[in-house]
Amino acid sequence: MRLGLDIMGGDYAPLEALKGSLLAQKNIEGISLVFFGDKNVVEPLAQKEGLDISGFEFVHCPEVIGMGEHPTKALTQKRESSISVGFQHLKEKKVDAFVGAGNTGAMMVGAMFSVKQVEGVYRPAISSILPKAEGGLGVLLDVGANADCKPDVLYQFAVLGSQYCKYVLKIDNPRVGLLNIGEEREKGNLVTQAAHNLMADTTDFNFIGNVEGRDLFVDNVDVVVCDGFTGNIVLKACESMYYLLKKRQVQDEFLDRFNYESYGGSPILGVNGAVIIGHGISKAVSFESMIRLAKETVESGLIDKIKSSF
């Protein structure tokens, strides 16, 4: 399995991306990593740090899309960037998945411009893992790709999240809940009320009704659906609480499961290819986890399952 990695993407790239790749090469069987990045930067750095990268394929990309650049403009103007070239290889099936921790918007737009969204999908979504207090995992989507959503888009997020839980997280008949301010059907704004009506009688997934913020980390629901505005606030609030408690030296096994490094990244669901977006502050362990998730996503056949669903 050939997995493409944007070696230039992330606040601590390329060094931490290189270290993570070496961990993946050592610990993950059956993969071949392809680097997309600037050889003139990466190779001298690897030599300086004593890192042997001779076992990796390298596609030279002289341009880099910065974290703060406008996604569409940057992709249009920087056609030789690591993100642009990496997605072109994914489109041409020269790699089985593409992984990066760089500009999230550019990764999202790049996926939609290259491999494009699955036919029938209105808007692809970015998901995030929800650790459960009783053990196991759930998924929250969308967490930032779509700030405003219509009811039918939320319905499709439920389908995408359900497929991800079933085939990647191995949860049989995952329970889908709509994030709201109350459990009652009539609660929420006009969008969530309409979305609830769409989901109520469906046979496309196992809808259990509205769920509240207090249900996120207990074993009441497997897939939590919301717009990207709400999901991103939930995600950042959880990250903030995790760092504050760790700073206070709180030691707890459940708290440790909120460490993003354990999961590495999030898949873009609803596009015709396996694309994993990592956290901008990713370090070596995160890159290893991202690569592992990419392999699991490809092995699960998730993309074909989603195509069949739509």
C-alpha cells in the first residue's frame, strides 16, 4: 500500500513529519511512504539530524502552501506545492491515500478539486473522534468544514458518520444522534428541527433522536451530527480543557484518551479518495497515528462503501 505524505505540512514539519514517518516505517507493516516536499530543505535537515530517509520515495515539490494562505488562491497559484502535487498523485491513483497536517482549508479544497466529492454528496465533512468513558470511540461531524448546513446536509453527515463507524471503528449498527439543546423533537433551531424530521423515519441509519452535549462522552450514541460551526467549538473546547487539566498535572486514564496524538488526524468523508487531515501542531507520534489511520481507512474499503450508500 502506497501512502502519500505532505512532508512540509504542519507547524513542526518537516522534522517531526520525518520522525513520524520513521516510526511508521518501523511499526506499521505493509506500507510504502511517498514524501511530497522540497528536497532542498528536507534532505539536508535529515542529514543534519542523523535520520536515514533512504527507504522512502521522494517527489520533489519546490513550493509550500503556508498555514495562513487562502486555500483556493494558494492551490491555483502554487501548482508545484506539496499539497497540489500530492493530490494529483492521489487522483491518478499513484498513491492509495494522502496525509497532511498543513493548511486545513487547502487540504479540503484540494480534495474537492482533485478526487472530487462522491456523486450525490452535497458537502464533504471532517470528523473527529469522541472517546467514551466506558471505553470505545464515537465520532462527531462536521467539525469545521461547513459552518452553515441545511437539513439535508446534516442528514448526509449522518450517513457518512454511520459508514465510518461501521467500517473503520467496527461498530455494528452505530447509533446516530443529532446534537441539540434538548432531547425533545421540537427543540432547537429551524435547521435542527427540520433535520430531525428528515431523520426520524429513515432506514439509511440507526437514528436515536436528539442528543445533548452531556451525551458526547458516554455510551448513549456512536455518531453525533452537527454543523461545522458547532462541531469546531466543541472540538476546541475539549482540546482546551485537556491542556488545562494536563497543565494542572491531573493524571487520569480517561483524560489521556483526549490526546489528539493517539488518533493523529481526521478523514475527509464524502470524497473519492482516502484523505487524512492532521492537527497543525502535530509531532512525530501524531504523524505515525495519521499514517496508521490512512492505512486502516484504505483497508476498510470505506470509500467504496460510501459510494454504494449514495
